[in-house]
Amino acid sequence: MAVALALMRDHDRRWAQAMALEFEHAGRDGHGLRFAWGCTTVALQRLTGSSAGWHLLVRHAVAVVVLLPMALFHLGCAMHGLRCWVLDRDPYLAALEAGDAGQRVIAIAYRTWSPPILLGLVLLGGLHILIAWRIAASDWHRARRGMIAAALVVAGLLACIAAIHPTTWGMMLQGVALAAEMLAVPILAAWQARSASPAVP
């Protein structure tokens, strides 16, 4: 029921309020789940019948399906790296330190640059959550600012990675992923602005 209300709160507030009251009665009668499922289905049908509804669905899909998983991925990497760093049980570092002279040099750089990389991953995860929130709210100005900040963080991360051991494919993947995310913001904003503008006769 919370999904249906969230979908329709801005699109049709009176309908959402009426359904919330009806849900209370349905819940007392033991039909809450069936009523909530029906409301969600109706909400999706009503939203897909208008351009404003499609905008809302696409914005939330980008936020929930693309940006939030990216945020969880970066935060998960940071937490895993922090655990290895604190417990001093990093298998990659151990393999480097047990290698030849060149690998031991990389190990020193790895130890030096690991803290800023972990901090960058935390910042990047937090920025993805903020950007997702701003896109869902159609706050395009702050979403763009968040993307610029994310680009700066990624640039710093790539510089740290390059200082340790440049990996072309990994760096290219980070750049492509961020470029795709940055393109999504102006494209969605332009689509919504074009649909909201009055038609010229």
C-alpha cells in the first residue's frame, strides 16, 4: 500500500488520501493485502495514462534500479576494504608483499593509497544516494551538482588507482559508467521540460 500511495501522492493526492482511508477499513476486515495489491495495480494504470505519470515512473526507476544499486556497490566495496585494512587481512596485499621487488613497490603504494580510495568510495556511494533522491524529486539542479561532485570523486579515485597500478579496463569502466549516469540527468530533465511546455499551434 505504501508503494501505491507513494506513486500517487503527487500525481493525484485526493485519490491517495481516499485509498489510505479505505485501506484502514479493508485491513480491519482482513482484506488489506488484496486491497493494497489492487490499489498498486490501479495506480500504475493511472500513471501510464499520462506523460506526467510516465515521468514519475521513469525517474523512480532510474533512482531505484540504477543509482541505488551503484550506491550499495560502492559502499559495499568500501566496507569490505575497510574490514581488510583494519584487520590487516588483505589477500591481494599479502600476495604483493610476497612477490618480487616490483610487486613489493606496488604493495607500498597500495598501503599508502588505500585510505583515500576507501574514503572516495564512501563519498561516491553517498553521492549516488543523494542523486537518486534528487532525481526522484525532479530537483535537476541539485542532481547535476551531485553528478559534478561524483565526477570529481571518480577522478580522484582514478588518480589513486593509477598511482598504485594502472588498469586500463577498470579505469575505462568507471569512466563509462559515470558518463552514462551523467547523461541520464540532462536527458530526463529535457524530456520532462519538453513534455510540460505548452504545445505551439
